[in-house]
Amino acid sequence: EPEVTQTPSHQVTQMGQEVILRCVPISNHLYFYWYRQILGQKVEFLVSFYNNEISEKSEIFDDQFSVERPDGSNFTLKIRSTKLEDSAMYFCASTVGNTGELFFGEGSRLTVL
Amino acid sequence: GENVEQHPSTLSVQEGDSAVIKCTYSDSASNYFPWYKQELGKGPQLIIDIRSNVGEKKDQRIAVTLNKTAKHFSLHITETQPEDSAVYFCAASTDSWGKLQFGAGTQVVVTP
């Protein structure tokens, strides 16, 4: 069964460092998303991406965040200068059309020290 | 913006019994209501969803009901099994672009 894959599964970084989280969405999907889940809290929408541009972003997705689809398969989330409060599980998701039926990856846990 | 409230936060049931999780939403424009199951160390997985043009949907042991007037929707799991133990999230969306507003989650524990 096709699935969304994410790397790394866990990354530990020092505050102020840049982090890139990588995702390979399901191959025929066209819409891509990043969500995050701080430990014990709700899953929160960060950004949606379609046709090589951001469709929508939340208040959380400030100038420190960026997304990119550098080739035909990868979808990345970059955090330029990490803060302690960026520690969370980051989920990539994709969908074939704008139906809302999202398929999530297993997540990348980011720990900022 | 949309706000989704979910209750209870934890639910313990005996194997074979039914489990019910309830969610309310605030934005009357919401039209898509999925339920996700999240097992430990994994991402959320869609288990059932409902759109605003229907009031109930069933898939084997799970069912979802929607009351648009009251702005609440519920997940029903019948004949629970130990493998149903997980965190369940409801969500709502006001459009079709995959921007979901999640509830806080319900930890379901099914005891044999």
C-alpha cells in the first residue's frame, strides 16, 4: 500500500541551528501539507502546498519556516533557526485531490536543546 | 477560526463493549469531518469520514454521526477489541484543501 515516508524519524539539534525535515508523499498525490504536534497537544496545521507554491499557512508558519519541493518526489520543511518551542513531532501529509482525505507519514520528532 | 472540542480525553472500555467519542465544532461552514486513529509512534490514519450532506456513515464496527444543527459529530465503535486501543482524533474542515482543525484526542484503552 502506498505511504508517505518521512526522514529523519528523530532529530536532536541545538537552539539556533537549521533543520530540514524530509518527506516523500504518495507518488500520484498533488497536495502536500505539514502539521505538527507538540507533546500532549493537538495536531496543528502548518502549511499546504500545491503546484509548487504555498496555498495556505498558519500563524505558526512564520519567516523561520519554509517549504520546498526540490524535485519530483521530495517535499521538505526547513526551520532556519530553531527555538526550544519548535520541539514537536512534525507530520507530512498528502492527498491526491482537494478532497481533504489526508494520508499522514509517521512523523519526524524534533528535539531542540 | 474553527475550534474543535473533543470529549472524553480518556476512555476505558471492556472488550466487546461500545465506545463513543463526541466532538463539537464552532464554524457552521465546516463541511468535512474525518476521524483519525493514531497508534503509538505512528502518524494519524484516517478511519472514517463524513461530509455535511449526510447524517450517518458506517463501516463495519465503526460509525460516525453528524448533527449539523447542533454542530456536533460522534464516533461509535462497537464490539471493541484490544487492537482498537489508540488515540482517536476528530477533525473538521471548512474547505477541501486539507487544512484540518483537530480535536485534542481521546486515549481509548480496551481491556480484555
